[in-house]
Amino acid sequence: MSVRRRLFLALPVIAVLPSPALARPADGLVRIEGRRFVTPDGKPLLLKGINLGNWMMPEGYMFKFERAKAPRQIEGAMERLVGSQGAARFWKTFRDTYITEDDLRFIAAVGFNMVRIPLHYRHFVTAGSPPRFEGEGYALLDRVLGWARTHGLRVVLDLHAAPGGQTGINHDDGPGYPLMFYVPAHRQLTIALWRHIAARYRDDPTILGYDLLNEPIAPYHDVAYLNGKLEPFYREATAAIRSVDPHRIIFLAGGQWSSSFDMFGPPFAPNLAYTFHSFWASTRRDSIQRHLDFSYRHNVPLFLGETGELTDAWNEQFRTLQERHGIGWSFWTYKNLDTPSTVVSIPRPADWDAVVAIADRPPSRWGEPLPLPQARIDAALAQYLEGIRFANGTIRWSYIASLGLKPGL
């Protein structure tokens, strides 16, 4: 029996909650007019955002790990470091501390007008058969939306890890292949989750829009087949969202890790924006010309959802290139460990090299003794959790200035 056929067997039944009655459109929503985002009072809005990466979607490189890259691998490493109960305490403190109101207040104060929040579906869907829409993610998201509202920021919700995986690489926490496009149960759950989120937040104008899939379809996985699946998925997910939240902007990411719109036709619904990601590219127009061609051909807005992680000089040149052509942006990422290429740099704890070495052990070495006493490992993790507090981070003012924002308060 082929691998693909086995994937379609024994699919779980998805528990979809009853449809709420459709409310009137929420006041104050940003909308799309031609190639522009427009505020409720009719003014053009250039998006200037930052990604809250690593918070609800951990990535190994942001811990300096090389082998433990995907969230499940990072979580496994943490259990090897401090045991299951210690790991549970670590993640509770991590999610309560990594992003707080102090962070949102600062983001607004320096001049950003939005944040993009990467989400892992597991924080919003319980495991089991059938799965249900429950989890700690809702309370965390409600809290940060409240802070964003208080400080005048808008929010884009980004499904960074969809059921089964949509990218074919570690940062979707999947198996290394974009099974969301192959397995009907994964696809159905992804669409049902978006409908549930849209129903929950349909009256909240703080949410600018929904970014349906982060960086779908690796450039080396069955591209001819998968590219043809992307827009049909977007059509189905958009219809589900619009059945409960009819006027919200929906962001459609291109294929090949958000680098290509070649698989898309004209917009199939109103209030669609098209998002691409670009790191370390040329700062000349040729690097975005294909995206501009698509935007002008179909009279739709573009949004650069992720970029950065190079130098301040490159940041400034690439940002101004986007702005010259009316493209809003959201740099990656707000907070990271011991790096100049971020807004807030987390101080590197003592003995962190030992933490990295343990986390990156291959499975054949997981049972080996720790290279340091447990007390020092515990201390390193405690230092990390203290370091992620906004008050303890190092603000990279030159990075902020490179984005054309306030270089000081």
C-alpha cells in the first residue's frame, strides 16, 4: 500500500462547535480598497509591524539550538533537562513572561502600529478523538489582544503551525512534509479552527486580519501537485471564516515559503491581501518586481509579513524599498536570545552552552549523564526566564532606528 494511501485511512471525526448566529459587522475594521489598507475613517494605512515570534510558537534557533528545532523537539529537550514537571513549570512561566503588557506598551511607544502573532494549533485544539477547540492559547491571546487594544496596536493572527504541517520544514512542527494538504482530517481541522477563531473574535476590531498559513509548501516537496491545492484551500477556509466574520481582512501567503504567487488567480473574494516573506534579498526593485506585477495586475495590496535578521543598514534599505512601493511590513522578530538583529535581545545565561549541548544530543545519547550538576542547569533556565522579562532585555535602538521608528523614548 502506498504511503499516500495510508495517510487517507482511519481519519478522525472533527468536533465542530455549533455555528453562532451571524452578528452585524463589527465597527472599526480596517478594510481594503484597491492596493491599499484603509482605516475606518478612510485614511490609507501603511502597516509597520513586528512579529511576536517564539512566544506561542517556539523555534530552536531562538534558543541557540541546532538539532532541537521544532517545538516538539524543544519541549522534549526541556523534559530531558528538568523532567516533565519542571518542563511544565518552565513553559507556564515562559508564556506568562515572554510577552507582557510592558512589551506591547513599548512596541506602540516606539512607533509600530501592529504586531503579527505566530500561533501553534496545539494551543487551541485539544488532542484526542475527536479534537475540541480548547487550550491555553485562548486566554493568552485574549490577554495580549487586550493590551494591544489599550495601546492602539492592531494584530494579525498567523497560523504558523497547522495540523499536519503546511511548510515541510521544522517551523510548522510537522513531520517534515506538508501533510495538511494531503490528509483530509488535517485540512478539515485547520479550516474548522479558523472558523472557530473567527467566530470568537468577530466583534473585535483590534484584529486586523487572519494570516491563514505561514510559509506554505517547501520548494522541494511535490510542488506541481501542492501548488494546485493552495488556492482551493484558501477559498474553503475564507468561506468558513466569512460565514461568521464577513468583513475581516484575510491574508493569503504565497507558496514556496511565501515567495511566489504564481499559483494564484484573481482575488476570489473582497478584502483579500497577499503576503510574502523575504530575508537577505537584494534591496533593489528587482527583488520584489514579481510581487509588484501581481499586485498591479489584480489591484490587490501586498504585505511583507516577515523579513530582517541581517544588519541595520540592510533593514533600512529593504524597508524603504517596500515603503516606496506602498508595501507594509512586519519584521522578524521582536525578541530573541543574545543577538543584535532584534528589537529586544535576551541576555545569554551562564552555562547556556551546556543547555544547548544537552538539547542538541542525538537520541542515542539522551540517557547520558548531564555535563553539569542539575542545580547549574536549573539556574541557567531560571536566568533565561528572568532574561525574557522586558525590563531585563537589551533594547537594540539602532535596529529600531533602521525601521524608521523612534530611536529613543
